[in-house]
Amino acid sequence: MNDAHHDTHHGEHHAEHCRADVWLWRARFFKTRSMAARFVDEGRIRLTRAGSPDSRIDKPSRSLKAGDVLVFAIGGRLVNVRVLDCGERRGPATEARGLYEAVEG
């Protein structure tokens, strides 16, 4: 069976970490992953992680995990969200909204 190696991730829990560009795309902040990667490359996202100083995400490959707080401006509005889950795919908007929660302040 040739596709046996494709099934190695079935039944596992969601990944604890995921790339910043992939998460932004899955959460539907950007229409394409390359747009998300370009946005990250420009250093336009601030990351707050418990136990670490605030920093700018400057590489699309930077890993995000549940609990991270991201702040960035897009489409003329300020977005302040907490990562809840990395997700497994880019799903419909209702699924994407489950990947984060709004942070007040």
C-alpha cells in the first residue's frame, strides 16, 4: 500500500506548535500563505508569550503555540488575538474563528 506513510498523523492531537505564516492563513487573516509570509517578513506582528519579553515576529517559520498573543494592524484595524489552537487545515470561517480569541486592551 503506497499511501501508508500519509496516514501517520491520523488520530494524533493537534500540533502544539505551528508556523506563524501557516497559522495566519488557517485563521483566515490572509487569503494566501504567501501573503501571510510577506506580512510576517515585514516585521508587522508583535508577539507576547508568557515568560518571555514582547518581540516582533520576523520570520514566517517562527513557531506559535496556544496562549501566544499577537497584535498587528490589517485592513485599517488593530487585531489583538490569543492563539487557542494551531488547527490542521484552512477550513471555513466558523472553524477558523476557533483558532483564536479576541484580547481586550
